[in-house]
Amino acid sequence: MPWVVAFLFGLLHGFGFAGALREIGLPETDVPMALLTFNLGVEAGQLVIVAVCLVVIGLLRRVAPQALRPATLVATYAIGITASYWFIDRLIA
């Protein structure tokens, strides 16, 4: 069921982005290609980040297994703090 939530969130986000593209004056016929290429770029970037993280985790497991848990906690808190900052910033702005 989580995939349904992710799908609906992505769909809603895509509609918002398409509306923003129209507002800046992008011709109606160019919106689908702009959305496709933007999303492909985002997905490619996410795959690169995941690959780098997997390599770092693999190295930590081999070189310093005792550092894996603290590194995971630091990464988790960093992600949460960044997401919270962006959320609050968008609420205020």
C-alpha cells in the first residue's frame, strides 16, 4: 500500500510542477517533454546518490563495522533536519 501513497504524492507534485511550467510561459505542447526530462534527471540523480550510499555502507561494514550504527544515525538525523527545515521554510514563505 505505500506505493499508492508515493504514486499519489508524485502525481500531485507533478501537477503542481506542470502548473508552474505553464505560469512561466512554457508552451502547452512542451510541458509533457519538460516533465519527462525533469523527472528522468531527478530519478538519475537519486540512483547516483543511492549507489554512492551503498558503496559507503559497504566500505564501513568492511573497514569499521562499529562505525556503521553511528553513521546511520547521523545520516538519519541529517535527512530529518533538512526535510524539517525545507518544510517549515515553505510554510513560512
